Amino acid sequence: MAKGLIILGVFFILSWCWIAYEIWTAPLMPDDFELKDEDIWPLDERPIDEPEYDAAIDRHKPEEWDEDHALDMVLNDMVSDLSPRDISKIVEESEKESHPNKELKEAVEDFKEDLK
């Protein structure tokens, strides 16, 4: 039994020595790798570079994405589908005063106790 453990230990140590040697002697590449896009990407998978705006060719500068405006458009579209009755019902419900229920109060108290 002890002989088997010794053999296993020697094998383990030799394995890690060999791995360390391979890492130490591995060839290194320069930081820029001297690679071009043609070397990395096949023709059908190459990223497409968008042309820059050229005032001599294009009459109008391309519009940039306005996230706030897009959100406003979506929300306006959602509200346009509501009827006046739906809107008045939403307003009535939002104006009602709501009180936290018993479970919520207990959860708050438990959380406060956990913080202490």
C-alpha cells in the first residue's frame, strides 16, 4: 500500500514538473501578434466597416440613435391604445391611498432586526 502511494506521489510530482517545464519553455508572441484582419477572418465572416460621413457625398449627416425619444414613442403608442374610460380608471386607482398589508409590515420588521 505504501509503495503504491509513493509511486503515485512520484508520478504526481513528475507530471507537475513536466507541465511547469512546458509553460516555462513555451514560445512567446509579440503583443501585436503582427496579424492582419485577412489572417483572422474568412472573407464571408469579416466585420463590415461602416463608411464615415463625407460631406462631399452625403447631403445629410446620419442621425444618431436617441434612446429617450424612442422610449417616448413607445410609451405614447401604448397610451394611444387606451380608451378614455381606461385612463380614468387608472387615474382613480392611482389616487387611492394604499396601506401596506400585514405581511409587508412583518417583512420590514424582520429586515430591521436582521440589520441589528
